[in-house]
Amino acid sequence: MNTLNVKKDDFVEVRAGKDKGKRGKVLSVNPKDFSVVVEKVNVVKRHQRPTQKVKQGGIIEKESKIKANNVMVVCPKCDKPVRLGGKKLESGKNVRICRKCGETLDLVS
């Protein structure tokens, strides 16, 4: 199986499915089943019973997971979905880079 190249808080674009073309921030990543949850993408309706935590019951809308294959990371410089590459810095830290422009996607500290 492939490795996940998407991390939490990445800005991604959906490349396939009913929400094709939508962009959003990754809320969670699940490497076990190779899926991600993206903000305002793949919104489903669920019937919620009132509980101690949720006082108001009814029909709620929430984001559901989608396969990680169907999203691509958006480069902040290019503003386009790109494939990612890897690069090792002088400090020994590995970072993800944009294959189109060479911009570093990870915060270097």
C-alpha cells in the first residue's frame, strides 16, 4: 500500500467523486484505512439523539471521510494541485516540496 502524503491542516483539492473540484483543509487523517476528512467536503446528514453532550437532537450535517487517493495537496505558491517530492535539508530534516515550483510545504523550524 502507498504511504499517505497528506497531513492534518494541509489545504487539498478533491480530484474525483461527487465533490470534485472543491477545496478545503484536512481535519483528520486515518492511515489505517487510507482516508482523510476534509472541511466542507462529503457532507452527510445524520440523525442525532439528544444526549448529555449534545442537548439539541435532530438531523445534523457533518463531514465524512474520503479516500486519500482522491485528494491532492494544493501548493500555496502555485495555487494548483501538485504532486509532492521530498528533500533533505542541511539540518537533516526531511520536508515535502512542490514538484512544479520547488516551494517547501512543511514549516521549517
